[in-house]
Amino acid sequence: MRLPLVELHLHLEGTLEPELIFELAERNGVALPWGSLDELREQYAFSDLQTFLNLYYANLDVVRTRADFALLTTRYLERAAAGGVRHAEVFFDPQAHTSRGVELGEALGGVHDALQDGERTLGISSKLIVAFLRDRPAAEALDVLKQVLAGPVPVDGIGLDSAEVGYPPELFAEVFALGKANGLRLVAHAGEEGPPAYVWTALDLLGVERVDHGIRSLEDDALVQRLVDERMPLTVCPLSNVRLRVVETIADHPLPQMLELGLLVTVNSDDPAYFGGYIDDNMAALQEAFGLSAAQRALLARNGVEASFLDPAGKAQLF
Ligand code: ES4
Ligand code: ZN
């Protein structure tokens, strides 16, 4: 039996493949700073989160119209379906687009249309999580959230991403309170490059229901105990952690240790166009490095379903 793959940590913007960058540049008449695909690919050696983010935001210049956002999303869903994904809860960063003059409704509308189509044609159910950029002002995030809530596109949750260190979760307490008051599900990146203290405040002051990454939680035994006791999901992204130098190699990744500790760990792909692979590639890399047992593979699959925001009937359908 093929285990159900559930993607819970994926930035749609991070699925913008080099080939699609050239395709969109051509159709939008955008002059790229790269002469060839190979020249662009040479930029993908990152030394940390910030060097990656610089390229991630710069490459978005080619994504402009509602049709572009729909195409980006559809290409992701097609690749995900080919890799066995049955359900995806995807992040979208409105401020990465509104800050460069794209209309919120065009961006979010294109994504939403494609997610709906993907559900019908590819059989991938999905949830849409708008993520706020923590290295921009919280007042801007609040304003964007109000626009989303007043707009026509329904979203399922809110998240917090971008440069972490120096931008603790508590800066966004008001944003998350408004999201919660409107019935949205709450997640935040914490403990990727930032300290365990950021995981504590994401839990206590934002009220998150999942922690994205969270791997630096291992530095704090009391925090690990709490995460285990609360069955708090951690959306871990192994290939991302290697490419952003959070861990040295895949063989050094603490995922087996995290499972051993009883943490509710899920495997995800983060920004697959940038980090060398989609969720199936992440699973394959773990399999090769650790020779995961059938029981461990089944546990990871079950964790993905449990940690999703599907209702009980939706979860039952995945098994
Ligand atoms: C991200 Cl890997 C990562 N971390 C934080 N923010 C992000 N946005 C896109 N990818
Ligand atoms: Zn991420």
C-alpha cells in the first residue's frame, strides 16, 4: 500500500522553478539578470536563510498576473500529484507581491482558482494559509489580514515566515488574535534559525496549532517535554535544513531523534524549487540516510494526517 503523503509546509513561491522563471519572464517581457538557466542555477548555493530569501524575493519579479499565480500553483500541484501528495496545506506570502505593486485580489484569486481546479482534476485537497513577513512591520500584516478577511477569497489559516532572528513572534500577537477571532487556523515558523524562546512565544502569545520547523526546540528539554505533552506538530523540512545550513548533512539531521523523543514530526518540502526536492524527494533522502523502518514511514504518514487541518472525515478519507 502506498502511504498517503500530506504536505503541511510548502511556500507556493518556493515552487517557482528556474524554467518557469524564464517562461514567465518571456511572456511578461521582463529582462532577467541571468543570461541562461545555468547562470540562474549558480545562484542556488545558500549560506543561510537570508541569502536564500534574497533570491526567493528577487525571482518573484516575473510573477505578475492572475494567470501567472494560477500557473505557478497548477505546476506545483501537478508535480505534487506525481509525487503522491493527496492533501496540501500551502503558504502564500501576499506581502511579497503587494509590496511590488501586485493587487492582492489578483494574486490570491489566481492561487485560489488553481487550488480549486487541482482538487477536481488532480484529486489533491488543499488548504490555503496566508503567511506574513515578519521582517516587515506588524501594522502592515494587520492591514493585509483585514483586506484578506474583507475580500472574496476564503483562506483557512495564517502563518509567519521570512527572516526569523530579531523578529520574535510576539510582535504579531494582534495579527494572530484577529485571525483567531475570525476562525482561522494559526501556525508560525519558529526555531528554524531562531532560538527556542521563539517557539515558546509562538505557543504562548500567538496560540499556534503547529510549529513550522521548530528543530531548535531540541536545545530546550522543557520545551521538548511540552511539545510532546501537547502533541504539538512540528513541520520539519530536511532538505531545506541542509541547504540553509541549519544542519550539516542529511545524515546529521535530528529527525530520527525527534521521532524517538515522541515529538509529532511531519516531513515537508518548504521551498522545493530552491532546496533540491519535493516531499517525495525529502522522504527518499531520509530513507537513504537512515534506512527508515516500515513502522517509521507509517508513523510519519500518520503524523501528517493527524497534524493537518482536515476535519475527522477528511482525515479518515486519507487512510
Ligand atoms: C522560508 Cl525556509 C523559509 N523560512 C522562512 N521563511 C520562508 N519563506 C519562504 N521560505
Ligand atoms: Zn518555510
